Amino acid sequence: MADDNKRSIDAQDERRAYDRSRLIVDVFFDGKDATGVASTKDISIGGFYMSTQTVIPEGSLLLVRLPFGAGRQIVCNAQVIYSNQGKGVGVRFQGLSQEARALLEEELSAVE
């Protein structure tokens, strides 16, 4: 069983197109059936994992807002790619603007 879990985690890491950083920020999310506040566990240019006990099914579309302080924030759509029921969800950014991407790259580079 432990080997199966390790293979699953390794497969997830191999699917990622971008390196993840341990940048922890609040996430405000709003979807058809779920609204709330969570926090990121890790984040990249492609998406992030958000820790939340809210049940959000795979495939759900969310509007997310990530504030970085000093009035700087990212607001964009994201799609739930996988769900760890009661623990969190992995989301992929949808339509990240050039300005939002630049801000995220700047924030991520400050963590490394």
C-alpha cells in the first residue's frame, strides 16, 4: 500500500510542468458550490495546492484571489485538477494574464 502511494506521488511530480515553491499565502475562492478562504501549500506558475476542508470536486471552476500585500494581488480562474477530500485541492490556473504571471514570478523568486 505504501508503495502505491509513493508511485502516485511520483507520478504527480512527473506531470508537473513547473517547479513548485513553498510560498504560503491566503487564497480566496469562489465557485458554483464552494466559497471560502484557504491557504496555499505550494505554488507555481501553472497552479497551486490549496489546503481546505471544503469539498470541491475535480473539474470545478473557481475564481481565485491571491493577495501578496501592498495592494498587489492575482485574480483569475482556476480549475480543480485533483481533490484530497477534507484536506485540499490541486488547481491549475486558467487564463493567467501577463501582469499576473509577472507578479507571481516575482513573488516566487523572492522565496528561493
